[in-house]
Amino acid sequence: MPTNVSGYNPVFRSFVQFAQTNLDAGEKKAIANATVQTPLDGRKILAISASKGDRVGAIFTRTAGEQRANDATRTLFLRSVVNLFGGASKIPASVREALNLEDFGCGKPLTARRIMAVKEAIDAHLSAVPDTLDVTVEGQTVTFEKWHYERMVDAMPESERPRGLAGRAQLATQLQTLLASRIANGLTILRDVRAGNGNLHRATAENVSDLTLALHTLGLRNGEKMPNGSFSVADPDGKLAKWLDTSPDVYLRSSSHLEAYQKMKVDGHANMLRGIDVPEGRHGLMAGMRTVHYGTIPDINHLEDADGCGPKRRLFLKCESHGAFHNTAWDKDMQAALSPGMRPREARDGDWAESLRHAFSFIETRGVDPTQGGARKEHMTRNVKEAYKKAVDDLKAAGRKDLADILASRNVEKGGAMLLLDNLNKAVAADPDCRLLDTIAQDLLRAAQQDAAGLHGAPDNRLGNEIMIEVQDMA
């Protein structure tokens, strides 16, 4: 049973609270034995009083009994720290610095300030999250980095986090088990939905979050990782997008992503993007993200006859730091974007705060290089954009503004390389004998190959440098 510390002075109270978290039963008993019952003050330590502990000259005003009790308690405290790490030589440098061992000799006061400094150093060391984790799923091992899962740990309640020196290894094992289970669930959902069995799984926030972990895993299997950015997932018949639309947490939202495709229609409705917010914690998203932002990249060659379905139709999915329930979309536009049976959620407490944070985050990222920090975003890549602008200028200089207008149509800079390729094909169809278009095609292909070097996925399905998940990856 935890020791009642209400009658202890502040110095010893902080020590006992530290002990109750980190020490064994024998050490706790020894600490209890170092206290006495006094008629006036209740149970308290016979050591340095709060008024004397940190004051210059306190050593001259302490009684002999106080001095002996303080020395004994200080020795116990030091021994408990040594035992915690299995020997003095194993005390981490950060804890050793907080102990300030050269100033820990006989007669030195054990102050609350010293105890708390050591406690904070020990807590920081024992709660350290491993830098990498090897997680094995389906016989294949992938390595996750600290930024993938650190926020999952930080968001756990203190009562659920392993404590003590053994807690570091225990935490790693817990994380490996947790991630392996969640990824396996995400892969099962992914395959069942694609096989037409999406009804076996509700699109809860937890299941949607597990699906994103599965996508991270498939990317890592292909040697690709994403601290920030988007996934482009093969979804020829739109089953993945339709399953996400069944989520009880889904809402419609405006977006700066896929702007070139939002005026198109898919599955009989306007192609507005959606959001599903996910609470942080052990079932949260990776990298501290709090919302899943998704939509459809339609097969633009099949817009009329198949309503966006076709071999090149894909699911766009991007995890973001904050939700955007309150956004700039009009109600009438949201109604036009509802898929059959879709029931967007109602407003919740915290939506305004999240939406405001999202807005500030959006402002901060304006003008930032979309590849900065290793980000994998769907924006048209730098070399392709430069080659495209040169192509438009060359066509205009050659007196072929008609072909330049075709190449630049449909907000192509926001549509990425895939839409640019389609525009190029339309320009060639308008004038098959234009040799300048042959040169432009070669220049664009060269730029695309340069930017996509080492990236996984079908080049003609790519928008920018997003992580591509193809049909064969999900088998």
C-alpha cells in the first residue's frame, strides 16, 4: 500500500513519492523506518526541515539528531539509485550529473531540490523511447523509426507505461506487440475491402488508423518511409474509398490537395475530399498525426463511361496534424459530394480548436518546399514543373498557343505528372505531326525519371513524389 506522505516535510515527501514509483518493497520499508511519530507534527522525517534545507549556514543550526537522520536518509537515497541501475558504474551520465556525486558527502543536506532533480533525470531516462523498432508481420520484418511511434507512447496514460529500469525493454516489447497486431489488422482490412468483404469491418477511427499503419508498412517493405506526405493507393473500383465513406466519424471538407480533381465526378457525386479524426494514444496515427485526409484520384480516361473507375483510379490518403471539421466548403457543395448512404458526423467539442490549429498549420506551410525534410507529397516535382513551363514557353514561341493551352489546361500544376501526361496525349492527338511535341515528351519523360529515380510505383500513375502502393503490394 502506498505510504501516506501527508504528514512528511516537503524534502522527504518528494523522496517517498519517488520511491513508491521506482523502488522495491524492502527499500520502501527502510524509508518508512527512517521516520518517527511526533506528537505535534505527525509522522515525518528526522532530517533537515524545509526551513533549513537550502539555507546558507543551515549546517550550524541543525541538531545532532537531524544531522544523523539526514546522513542516513541521504545514504539510503544514493543506495536506492545505485541499486536501481544495478551498480554505481551503470548510473547514466544524466542521472550522475543530477546527483552531483562529488557534492554528496557526509554532512551535505538532502534537499528537495536535489531529490527532484535526480527524480526527473531518472524518469527521463527510464521513459526513453527506443530509436528504432523491428516489427515482424507475416514473416517479414520492417524497421520503424522513433518518429513513427513516439507520440503513441507520449499520449499513453502514465498508468499504462512501464516503469523502472526494466521498463525500457518492456516498453519496446509492448510497442512491437502492439504495432504487429495493429498492422496485421490493417492488412486484413485492406485485403478484405478490396475483395468485396468490407462489411466484415466497421470503419471506426481505430480500424482506419490501423489501415494507415498497414500502408506505412507496405511502403517500408519497398524501402520507402514518410515523415510527412501522402499515399496513393491503387483502387480501380473505388472499394477502399467507399469503405472509408461508411465511417461514423467521417466528414466532408475543403482542401488544397487534389485541386485539379475536385471538380470532377466519381461514383455519381462531386469529388470533394473527406476527413476522419483519430484520437492520439496507443491506437493513434503514426508521427503524432490526428486526422486522416482522403479522396479519390479518378481514372481521367474513364470519367464519362465509368464515372472515374478504371485501372488508374487511386485512393489519395494523407495523415495530418489537425482535423478540419470547420472549413470553407459550402453546405450545397457538401450535399453534392455525399456518396450513397454516407452520413457525415455532427460537430463535436474540440472541433473548432482543431480546425483553427489546422488553419495555422496550413499558413505555416505556404511556400515551403514540398520535399523538405524528406516529405513525400503529391505536388508536381521540381524538375517536371520546370520542364512543363519550358514546354509551354517553347510552344508559344513556336506559334502553337493552341497546343500550349491544351498542355496547360485543367489546372495541371495542381494535378501533377499524371494529369500532365494526359494533357500531353491530348495535344499529340490534336496534332500528331508536331515534332516539337516529340521533343517536349522526351524532356518531360527525362525529368519525370530523374525525380522518380529509386521511387516505387508505376510512373504513369504518379502525381509527385508520393508513396505509391500498387495492387501487387497489397496481395
